[in-house]
Amino acid sequence: MKVHKITLSIIDFEDVGAEEIKNILENQKYPNYRIAPRVEEQEEREIGEFTDDHPLNKMDTAREAFKELFKGNDAILERILRQVGRERRLSDAVEARAARGLQSFD
């Protein structure tokens, strides 16, 4: 038997929320109960307005934008927010990130 660690990015278009996304992933009825996913930890970042030009919406920039957002690099976060037309002071971004923090689920 094995355990797999899989990193997903989920864009929450309908403001479903972290707890409901966790419940959806964990409570699906998989055939013959062959897998039993459990969300071990969860983080979120504000990405501004999601448009056709957003870095997370382009195949050639999505992976790097995702990595940079979750490395905690505030300069990259500010640049991405600026790209989608959401000007924000760096101190506001740092405070918002610290307020959200890392959520762990048992």
C-alpha cells in the first residue's frame, strides 16, 4: 500500500470556500472505496480578478505563477495583483497573507 502526496490548485469561481472544497474532495464516493483522500493542509492566496490575461489562466505562465504565489514572495504577489488591475500596497498584501495563514485539518 502507498500514500501519495498530490498538490492541486483550485480556483474558487463561486466563493465555495476552503472548508467546503475540503469536504467535497474528502467525501466523494470513489468506486469500491479504492482511494480515501484527506486534505492534510490548505493555503489560499488572493489572486485578484481572474481574466483571460491572468497568469494563472495561461498555460505558459500558470505553473510559475502558482509556485511564486505559494513561495510567499510578496514582490511576485504584488506584481501579479498589479497585472490584473488590482493595485495594492505591499504592506496590505503582507498583512492579508499573515491573517490567512496556513490551515491544517485533522
